[in-house]
Amino acid sequence: MKVTLFDFQKDALHQLRDKLSAARNFASSDNPQAIAFSAPTGSGKTIVMTALFEAILDEPDDQLEWPLDWQPQPDAVILWISDMPELNEQTKLKIESKSDRVYRVNQLIPIDSSFDAERLEGGKVYFINTQKLGNDKLLTKVGDGRNWSIWTTLTNTAKVIPNRFYVVIDEAHRGMAGGKGAKEAQTLMQRFLLGFPEAGLIKMPLVIGISATPKRFMDLLEHAPHTVHKVTIPPDEVRLSGLLKDRILIHHPESATTAEMALLEEAARRWAQMTTAWANYCKEEGEQPIWPVLVVQVDNATANAVTKTSLTDALSVIESAIGRRLNEGEVAHALHDSGDIDVGGHKVRKVDASRIDADKNIGVVFFKTSLSTGWDCPRAEVMMSFRRAEDHTYIAQLLGRMVRTPLARRIERDAALNDVHLFLPYFDTQAVTSVVESLHNVEDVPPSETGSSRNLVVLGRRAGMEAVFAALGELITYRVNAARAQSHLRRLMAISRNLTIDEIDDAAWDGAKHQIVAWMAAQITDMKSAGQYDTAAQAITRVGLKTLAVKNGTGVAEPEADYHIDASDVDIDRLFEEAGRALSHGLHMTYWQANADRDALDVKVEVIVLARHHQAMSAMESAAEKAFDTIYDTHKKAIAKLKEQRRNHYEKLRLATAKPAEVPWHLQESIDFKRLPTDPQWDRHLYVESDGQFRAGLGTWEAGVLKEELAKTEVIGLFNRGITNDNRKIIAAELAKFLGVTVPVPDSFEGIPVLNNLKSWYFGFENVRPADHIDALWNVFAAGIRLADSEDAKVRDDFATAFDNANGRRGVAWNLTFGLYWVRPWAFLSLDSGSQSYITKALGIPIGLHGPKKRCNAADYLTVMDTLESKFQDEDFPVHSFPELSLAAWNYKEPGTSPSEPEEEDTDVGEAAVSDEIADLSAEPYSIDDILADGCFMERAELERLIDRLRAKKNLILQGPPGTGKTWLAKRLAFALIGQRDHRKLRAVQFHPNLSYEDFVRGCPRVVPPSGRYRDRPLTR
């Protein structure tokens, strides 16, 4: 196949294969078999059948993982029957374009009136329609140079190859909703099932019926003697696949109106918008251009005109709406009662419905009702109907042909490209309800979401939130069972092949082949060493025979000596091909070619034995899984830069494993949404409608949660967590906007204590916290703000009371001092762990611990602040304010710090300069063994390579996402390089836009000391 099947299509194909294998073993005219294949409109039933034809006439596609015992039938005959020649032509074109095995010259043959043969030729696919099978048609007659009627031809074929003659009855696109034509077609279809003895037609022994729902084909089988096997594609799986447009948006007036041209003008504008959107998307993604089609359903004919609708006015309105003149050949029609017509100076071409999609010049199509069958045009994006409300059934059938996606996949970047628009000027709300009900009939229509354009909207990213989306785009997510699990050997070969095709790694494909061949050779060597190979090989190459001698006359049977014969080369070749299917991607031939200097039979036998050895194959699968992960991780940045279609292909391979897969979190540019115009508005949603608002009708609990959370302002801890500085800036900016703060967002957060990401709230859930918990917190900060601006003893006492009341509650500990520092950094001290260590060990100032759980109480906290403020006045004191102290503590590393203690994430600002007051201590030896003992996930060989690189080049770049341990590893590589864990010999400097010469070389503090003199830092000594 030239295309990759969706999982639901593979499932249906495998069911068809199993049912077919069972049915054809018994198929005959006396014991006829029938398979009922029900596939919703738009599910790709022709694609599925094409893959089945390939497996029957040639070989199964390698992607399908078919059983090894499947045997193709190169001499089989396939006959495709439908109601109309347009449907056959459409099916034939689809098979030609999608198959790389059933496409040869004269292999796909339409049966016309001149056809005359004793029986159908093997290895071919024939097409016939019921319109050629009436009693008055040439195909059904003999004479005038014709030797065989079509009925005799089919009977002869069925008698000679009953288990290899597949009659496919296509009921999925019935051309008539009722009447004489439908009954006649039904009768002709039933002849293949019931036989037509009067004309010499027997019951077809093996029939496959394709229909939109099981009922259609089962109606045909009502009186047939066939044994029925059923295969069904679930509609929901089709909807989720991306093969169909997500939504059908119906634009209509509130009440029926005569302003038909106004709606046509709006439809034309929408068509122009879709044309521009597709052009932009295809250009940015490197896709072949998609040219949308505007479909205009006109009214019936009159005595003097092909339609009551004024085509001249319609073209004039369309040109006015799009702001240009329609190009020559851009307008076509499918009105069966007319050829090319001239409309207001425009030549409107007559085009068969089945040819519209292929003609990229066509942009506007006029029709009546004929497009509801024989037509498949994924480019049709907008439809305008001049028909009255009573025609809703035809409109529903037509839309069923419009909702296929042009690229056979959902567009992630622009949700509007996943919509189909329908404009109905003569349909009021009640009539639209009838259309929606008709569209829910999966007999004719795919399972897309349908509704009024008043309710179905597209949400885009809120303006000004670019930084937020950029930050969210750095996150990852996990998907379980997002794609069908498959063999790791297949995954490895597929990703390496694609990397080479996409010019990411030219050597990937060949490298993967050589690697797997090496694994195959190693497994075969191990089997031989273990004494397991010879017995398995002999079972393939030799056939044991027994001889039983029966004495004439007595009938006594006596065994003779057993003996062996060599297996036939044909048998060996067959088993070799089966092994190739198990290995996939032609790896059996790759191994055979790699051992071309050896005996060919020996090499083939090795491959057969390997493919049958469960332990060896499991070992190779395990190795392939690891290799896949390695090659994906190596190239994932290059993959992320590919266009959407190619990126999705890699993602599907990445997810095709039973293990949860870590994948980047790609947020869409826009999303589909359904709501009522009367739904309430919600503030601060990241996705909004074109008017900048977000409206949604939420459940009681959802609305309650949003109202409570949006009303809270106790969220200051959100941007002071252990997250990236960019994210902290984004959150701080949003909070400033919400609170009306006009002070610019800081460029740096150096020295500001951060909270544990898992404990960044000062309170528990509502059901586990006291009713006064939030009030107690606000009392602390209100009293703190008053204390920062006053020296009054009463204010100090009030603060102490509030502090002790909140301290020790659930979620409140040392972090209470962090918050006070955040709101008034010049007045309050943060007692985070780094500051405590710096104050007690570097500055030698004790901290009282008389509060809950051996933490400080208000008196302890105020005492240490008083002590420090008095020390700040000393010019020789290392720090001279709480912010300067916090910065020094941030950069301070306590001597003798255990390697098991937590360290800052490498995404946070840190370690610009270590305090001069570090005491001497004997440094402990340190080596690569210690790096591994500390928990490094890298292999020893890789660590040795990094150390050698450092010694030779003096530079090393560690690259990776936040949180992967770059800083952690860099420190340990430095220790291993110098041979000891000596913090005195290690300095870390972070480069960022705010880093000046003074910061880097002289190590100046952010706050100028009272003396006005800067102290030299390590790099100046």
C-alpha cells in the first residue's frame, strides 16, 4: 500500500481475512458463503478492500503483520459490483492511486458492453454496474458476434474457481433513495446471491457485501442461502481517526427568509477565508496546496432554464464577496440535463461528479441533487443550498460526501480547517433540527458533530499569552495505548528508515539493518553454542519417512526401516519467506545478502530457525526497543522541527508500545468548542472566541471550583516555586495584571527563596483546614505590612500574636517567613534552609527554636531580625540587608555538604559566587565510581569519555531539558576531574542577559554596602 492504514482499518482488514479464510474453505454454489462488511461513510472501505486485494492477488503489505501461513492466490478473480458507472470509476481510481501491488496495466478492468469471454481471467479485478445488467442490455445477450452472455461468463468462473472468485457487492453508496430504480437495482444485486437460472447464472459461492450499515446487505440476503460472516467498523473509531471533518456548522436564519443571496455572499466569504487558511497552512507545512470548493445546490429546472436559481446573479454575488473575478475554468456544474453553459460571460463547464476532486482548477460547483452519490470530494469545504426545507434528506446525503479531510488527517494547528460549513437560507430553526437528525443517520452520513453555527465555535489562543504557551510547550505528557503496540523490530526499522528519508540521519536506515543483522548472527551463534541449533535445523532440512509393508493375501502389516529425505528447495524458500514476514522489512533478505559468501541454503535455514526460536526473537525485540528509544532521544529535537504530518508519523511510532510513552505536550493553535450563546462568560481562559471572550455552560461543581479559585488571591507562592525564571515572570505578570500592580516584573529572582513544587500552598483542602485558616494567614501579612511601616510596640505585639496564631498550622511552617520576605524584603527575613545555614554557620548567629515542631516562634523570629539589623551597620559584616543576606545564602554552600542532599534545579539562578567564609576541611577522594554511586544514570564508558574530553578540550557542553540533572552531573564531573570532592575548588557561574562585567569578574553584590566599597570576589584574586 502507498498509504498507512489506521488501526481501525487494520482491525477490519484482519477480521475480513479471518472470515474469508474460513468462508473460502467451504465456498461452492451449493454451500455459498457471504461476508457482510459494514463500514460507515468515510471510513475508507475502498482502502481496506484494496489492502485485501493485494494480499489475495500478491502478498500482504508488510505493515499488516499477517499470519505466516497466509497463502496468496495469484489466479484469483475479483468482481466489483455497484449501481452506477461513476461509482465504479471512483473505486477504480482509488485503487490505482493507493495500491503499489494491484495497479498493473489491464489488471483493473471495467466491463463494458463489448466484453465477451468464456470466463474471467485470473489475477484481475473487474468492475461492473447494474445498469449494464438489465434484460435489454447487450452484456446479457448472445448473438451478433457475442459468444458468451455475462451470466454464463460468471457461472463458468464460479464453477472453475469457487474458492478464488470474490464477488464484491458495493451497497455503501446506493444511488437511489427509493422508487423503481432502487427496486430494479435490488433485484439485479440479488441475482448474484439467489442465482438466475433462466439466464444460466448460478449462486455466487463467495460474496463480500459492503454497506454503510449491516441492514442494507442483510436485506439483500433475506432469502439467500448463504452462510453469513459479519465484519463491522465502529463509527466512533472513524470519527476519532481524523479521516473525517470534526464538525458540520449549519448557518441559517432564525426564521425562514428570502434573503438567499445574502447567505450565498456569506458562504463565498467563508470559502475565500478557507482558501486563504489552507494556503497558509500548506505553505508553512510544506504540503501540496489544497484548493477548497464552494458547492452550490440550485433549485429545480423550469421549462426555459436548467434551474430556477439565477446562476448569473449567483456568480455576481460570489465575485463580489471574494473581491475578484472568477478564473476561466474555476466554475463547473454537474447538471445532467445540460452540457457546458454560458452564464454572464462565464463558461461553466460540465464535469462528471467523480472527476471534480481531481480537477484542481475547479473552485465553484453548481448541482441539483446528483452529487449525493458517485462523488467524493474532500476539497468541498462550504455548501450553499437554494433548496427548500423539505429537501433535508438530500442535503444530509450530500454532506456525507463532503466531510472527508483533504489530507486524510485532522489538522492540529488550525481547528477551523476541520470544519464543514452549510448555509441554508430557507431553513428556520425547526427545519435545521430535521437536517441535524438526518445527519445522525449513519446510513448515509459519517459521525461528525453537527449543529448550528451559533453554538459551534472555534477558540483561539488569547492574545498576550504567547509566553505562557511557550512555557507550557516545554512540558511533557504521557500517553498510554495512544497507538497500537507493534513489534519493536518493526518500530526500529520504521524510525530509522524515516530518519533517512527526512534527511535527519542519512546512515540511520543502513545502520539499523547492520545492527539487526549483527543481533541475528549473535543469536544464531548462541543457539549453536548451546546445542539447540542442529536439531531445529534438521527438522527443517530433512523429512523423516516410515514404510509399512503389507503382505499380500494375509493383510499383515510389518514396519520396514525408517529413512529420511531432504526437504525441497521450494519448501525451504516458502519457510524463508514466512520467516521474513516475522522479521519484517525484508530483514531475511538483508541477512542473506550479508552472508552472500556462504552457502545460500545454510543461510536461509539459519533465518528460519531464528524466526521460530521464541527466546532469540524476544532477545532481539528487547534490544530493538532500547535501540529505538536511543535513536528517538538522539533525534527528537530534529523530529520536533519537522512539519506536522511527518512529526505525527514519528509520534505514532513512539507511542506504538505497551509502555507509557513520554511525549512533548503540543498545545493547539485553536480548538473546536460547543456552547450556547447564553452560556456565562469566564475570565482568564487561555483560549477565547474571536471577541476575546470564553463562554461555557459548566456543571455545578465545575462552576463552583472556578468561582472559588478565580476569587482567591492567596497564590503568591505560585511564581516562587522551583520553576524556571521565565515561568515565574509569566505568572508574576498575570498576577500583577489581576491585582492592578504597575511595578515592572523583575528581570531576575536571584536570592529569592523558593518553595517545594509539591508544597507551594499555605493551606490544605477545604475539608481538612479550619474555617479561620485563610483569615489567619491574611492577618499575619496585614500585621506584617503595618510593622514594616511602623516601630510602634503595639503593632509589633499584634504581629507577634498573628504570627504565632498561624504558625504550625497545616501547610504553615518556615514558609511563613518566605512570604513575609516576598511582600516586604527590606523589613523581613526569610528563614529558608539556605538562610538558616548561612546565618548560623557562616555568620555565627543562633536562631531560637521555641515554636511548633522545633521551629522559631514570633519572639525567636523578631530576635534574630533585630540581631541582624544591628550587624548590618558594621562595614566589615559580610552582608548589610535582608536581600543581600538572602542572595549570599542562595550562593552559600555549607562545607562538607553531603552529596545526597538536595540541590537547586539547574533552571534556577544560583551559585554565582561562594562565600569567602568557607572553612577549610579535608577533601574526600572522588572518582567516576562515586558518580555512579551517587545515582548517575549514564554508563561508565560515557562518563570516561566526558572526562577525557574535558582534559583534552577544557570545555564541555551538557545539553538537555530542565530537570534532567545537568548541574548535578557538571559538579560531579568537576570533582572526578580533580580527583576529590572539594567545594573550595568549585565555582559555578550562570550566564544570562542580566549578567554584567562587574557581576562576572568582580562578583559585585546587587546591593551597594553602606561603605560604598565593593569587595573583591574569587575571580579577582
